[in-house]
Amino acid sequence: MIVYRIEDCEPTKSIDLKGYKCNVCCNQEKHLFHTYYHIGYEEEVTYCRCCMMGQSNCDIESVKIDQTQEMLPFHLGFSLTPLQTKASQFILACFKDRKDCLINAVTGAGKTEMVIEAIHTARALGFNVALVSPRVDVVKELSLRMNQYLKQKELTNAYVSTLYGGHHTIENMHFIIATVHQLMKFKNYFHLIFIDEIDAFPMTTDQRLHRIINASKHPSGMIVYLSATPPKTIEMKCKDTTIKIPMRFHQRPLPIPHLKFVNSKQFIRWIRSDITKNKKEITLYFFNHIEAMQSIFESLNIEGGVMVDASDIDRHEKVESIRKREYRYVFTTTILERGFTVEHLNVVVINSHLFTWDSLVQIAGRVDRKGIEKNGKVTFLHQGVSLSMLKALKYIQRMNQLRLQEVNDDKMHCL
């Protein structure tokens, strides 16, 4: 097992003062660099305040390019749907031509399964592969699923390495599942990069992350973007290399949210009633305001619940407990809008008129992802329907229409 072995690394100057570029975190904002006189070095030293790493006269270590062929023993235990197969072949074709592409697939379409064939092909050719996301929870879900499909070796000789904050051990340098930030150590390294949830925070607000990805890509590499709600910039970039997947792997339609007006003074009463009458499913209550969430949770004082947000130091343990169905209801923020799959799940969005349309689509997409029959419901509580709510509803309805077209086309082909 290795952690950035010295023999696998090469020195890289941390800051390019001519262009004010940090070679660690790819920061290019001049006001985020600071210069001071260092008594020990007896000269001026410049450092990047964005990552607080690498002074201008110091070297950093980056992982040295290394390639080796490997046959990954993927075993799904089931067949891909026709649409999943179509997407998988599309990715392979783009990889062959080294063209960046976009997989615009609805939530629950099975995007992880769509990328496996391309990963298998790339590793068989000796190319390095990265499967990344800006969200830790998504990375952990991807790692869990990928390791289930791999006949994993012993930890000392694993097929895949999972990297995120606090978890930096590299067992295999050729297939990495990681948060985007972890790619800082890899320069011109990956021939095939998958970015899951390209529209998730902080990708949409921090351009450094895009530069980090581009810096980690091999000169002959390519990027596959994966999202149900891709940003316009990516749609434009991949306008000629985009495939749309409007149907989930189980082929059921996306759940349609129920819009319900509830006055702010009635929230506690409504939630209490909802928790009391719901005995079978787990219910996620999404809040956009942490203080309000804490206040309502404490006011309810009902057993069987848990509260989790991004600042919670026990968040990972709590999420694992939620997956094991140890709680009946969960108060949370948008940290669980992606990378979370549980059968028999309801979601309720508190003050849904204050959420963005893509967050509403992702939250609604937590429901009915698994199971042999339809399960769970989506409720948007509001104090006035917003344009974001209408846009989310229109998107879901449009995807269901496209799904119906796909189903009808399949029936015609069978005649």
C-alpha cells in the first residue's frame, strides 16, 4: 500500500509568478497570492492563500506518470438495459475518437453501470482512469458500487483507489475514484476522466476545479460528463457529442412531485402528522436553512429521527446508519440530494420555493430508485409556487414523455 511514494513522484514548482498561477490548486486569482519576507530563507516568499500550500522557492511532489495494462474482472450479475447499452457504446466510440462527451441521464438511470465497459477497455489498454465528483457522498457511493462489481483483491493489491478528505491512501495508481480536489497531485496523468454530477456544488462556482481536472488530464486524454441536470456550458461544449437517457434502469417513470401549500406556522404540525402516520418508509425532510432545521427538529422531539448536514463531524456514520434503515425520518440539507439510494423512501422539501430547479430535480430523484415495484412519494411544501418549482416539474414531465416514446419505440421494434 502506498501514499504518494517518493519514487513515484517528481518535483514541480508550486507557483508560477510570471502568470500568478498556483501549480497545486490551479488558482489564477492574483489577489489570492501573498508575498512576504521570510527570515529563514532571507528572501521574499510568495504563497497561494487558496490552498495554503507551496511557497515560491519550494518544490511539491506530483504523482509521476505510469502505465500498465490490467484486465478488471467486472461482474454485474445482470444485463444492461437497451438504453444503458446504447450509452455504453456511445462512450466507447467517443473514447476511441478522444472526444469529450456528455451523458445526460435522468436520476436513477444507472450511469455507474454505463461507464464500466469504457473503464474496462481503457485499463486493458494500459490507460489511467479517474472517476470523480465534487461531492464526497457521491464518491463514497460510486466506490461502494464499483467495488461490488469488482472481485476486489486484497487491500495491498487493489483494483481501485478511493480518495477524499481524510482518506488519501493510494492502493492502485491506475484507477482512481475521488473528489475533484484530490486530482491536484496528478499532472497530465489520466487518459479517461469521468465527472459525475458535473453541476453539483462547488463545480458551478469554483473554476479552479475545472482547471484541476484539465491539468490532471493526459494530453491525449478525454472527459466524460455525467449529469441529469448539466450546466449550459457543458451542453454547449458537447453539443455534438451528447446522448440523452430519459428512462431509469427499471423503466418506471420519474415520480411526479406533489405541490402543497403550507404556511410557515403550520410546518411543525404538518411534519409531526406526517412522521406519525408514516410507519413503513424512511422520509427525508430537506431544509435550505440549518438553524430552522435544528429548531423544528428539537421542537418535534419524536424518537426514531436524526439530523445531518455538511458541518456534522459524524455525517458519514449517520448516512451509513440511514442506509441501514436505523432511522424512520431524517432532517437534512442538500448534502443528500445526490449520491444517496435507499429503497422505500419518501422525500419532503420544506420551503421548496427557495430551492433551485436542479436541486429539486435531484431531490425528487432520490425516490423510487430501487425495488421491484413503485415505492415512495415526493412532496414540495411551499408558500407560493416559484419558477424553479415549475421548471423542475416541467423537466420531470418532459423526461417521462421521452421515456414513453422510448417504450413505444421498443414495442414497435418487437413487432
